[in-house]
Amino acid sequence: MSKLLNIKNLKSGYGNVQILNGIDLYVDKNEFVTIIGPNGCGKSTFIKTIFGLSKYFSGEIFFQNENITNIRSDLLITKGISYVPQVENVFSSLSVYDNLIIGSLNLEQKILYNRLDFIYELFPDLYPRNSDIAESLSGGERQMLAISRALLSNPKFLLLDEPTAALSPKFQKIIINKISELRNSGITILIVEQNAKLSLKASDRGYIFSNGKVVLDAKASKILQDDNISDYFLGKIKS
């Protein structure tokens, strides 16, 4: 398979604090890859670094064989990369429809309507809430809206940071199933998740992070069967 994303020895953080200590990671085209690990291990920092939202120190990021290291987020979107943050991912005071439209002001009307049709087919629960203020949505519905906004740019590659966080078990399953549908439609997925089992069951491969490093890279099915998973989370097994 061809590598859509290829990252070599990435180091990054915030201000003068280095969080990532040399990450090597790749994602093949049309893969669903999950990153898991204990809190504070650098998972979210890693996703943000790819999308230009944390401080880059060193290393290289390649997307479709192009070096995109430290490129601005708006330029990454034009290259086919979209990102859904864990929090503050919708405009609470705007309607569902306005949330979608505000991120698509430069689209031709026909293209916009085609993408809206795709979104409402993927998330049919959003359509009857079109005129409702985003603040009135449930947590699961807000996550659907956040993902929908990212899809308006017609991405090839979707980065998701903890998309099931604070959701009910019902909505956790719905969100992961919908992300699987996106992969089946041709979008490559890289996701950071706390619900390891749920996400890994839908994934091709997984990475375990600990202390800013990759401590395990394997097929998702192998990680799910690994009796030492808790030891990785507790830092008992080093890379």
C-alpha cells in the first residue's frame, strides 16, 4: 500500500516544553489508524502538530510524498487534510446550517449542495435540526456537526482528536461506525481515542504512545489481544 502520511522523528510541544520525543508513524491510503495511550502521553499534541497547531521542534511530515512540515493549517486544508478537535469544535450560538455554511463560503453553490447532501445522508439526525442552535444539540449531535464541518472541504485525510469523549455508549458506537463509513467512502482516518477497544475494533492498525514516544505499532487485532496493554499504559514497557 502507498503511504499517505509518513512522519519521521517528530519532536514538538508548546512554548519551550517538548512533549513529543521523536515519533515515527505512517498511515497508508484508505487506512483507519488509531492512536491510544495514557493521558498526557502526547497523543493530542501529535495530531495538532500534523495540523500546524502546536510548536514544531524537529522531524519531518510527508503527505502524499510532499513535505508539509510546519505548514499553516489553512494551506493543509487545501491539500486535502481536515481536523476535528476534541473541544470547541462548533459555534454554539449559530444554527446547525450556519455552522456548516460558515466553513464553506468559498465553495460554488452546486459543490456546496452536493457536499451537504453527502453530510445529511451520513448524519440524517442533523437534517431536522438544521435551524436549531448548536448549543441545543446533544453531545453526540455536536460531534456529528463538528465532523460534518470538516467534511465540507472534501478531505482525503481526516484527523480526529477524541471524537467519542464524554459521549454516551450509544453515541460512541454511532460516531465510530460513521467514521468507519467515511473510511469506506475513500477517506483515510487517523484518530486519537480513549475508548481503545471500540476504536481499535474498527481500525486496521494502532499505535500506543507513552511519554511522547511510540511504544507499540501493530495491527489493531493484535493490540486488542495483547495481555500487556495495561502495562503500556502504566509505563512498565518502554519502546
